[in-house]
Amino acid sequence: CGCLALANNASNNNDNRVKIAAVGGIEGILHAMKQHAQHEGVQESGCLALANLGCNNTDNRVKITAAGGIEGILHAMKQHAKHEGVQECGCLALANIASNNNEKRLEVAAGGSI
């Protein structure tokens, strides 16, 4: 799936994280997650892609939050509460978004993740 390809390209490569975000990758991932809300694989890969895009990249964390990423991740986790992969990748994405940023921590908590 496209989300998995983006997740792999963003993994451990900040240049790719910046490029993916610049061409609308974050919005594309969230769109795919919304369009395929019942598909566990899309949700897992989408959460992983958002986690990788937000890893050590403050600008992308802001973009993910602004695009509704926290809500999208939480929705995936609620819809697939028994799917370990969705839960693991969702937690990783939320942790990366909130990393070293008290404001983002509050946004994640306000979304119902705690």
C-alpha cells in the first residue's frame, strides 16, 4: 500500500520526511486512512507512516497535528482496538507527535488518548 511505501521512505531519513511532507504526503496518508477506515492494514501502515514522518521532525509534527493527524490516529486505534499492529503504530505516532513538546502532549491528551 502507498502508506507503507511512505513509511519506509520516511524511516531514518529526514530528507525524505521533509520531501514527503512538502508534496502533501501527510494529507494523502490521512485521506487514505479516512477512505479505508475499516481496513486494518491501511490503518496500521498509515499510523506507521505518520510516526516516521514525525520522528525527530518538529515541522512535520506541526503539519500532522494541523491536518487532523491526532484525530485520525485515535480514530484508527478506536476502530481497531483489538489489532495489535494498529495499536502499536498508533501509540508510536502519538508519542512522536508529542515528543519534546508540552503543547502537543496536551493536544494528544485532549484527543482522548489518555
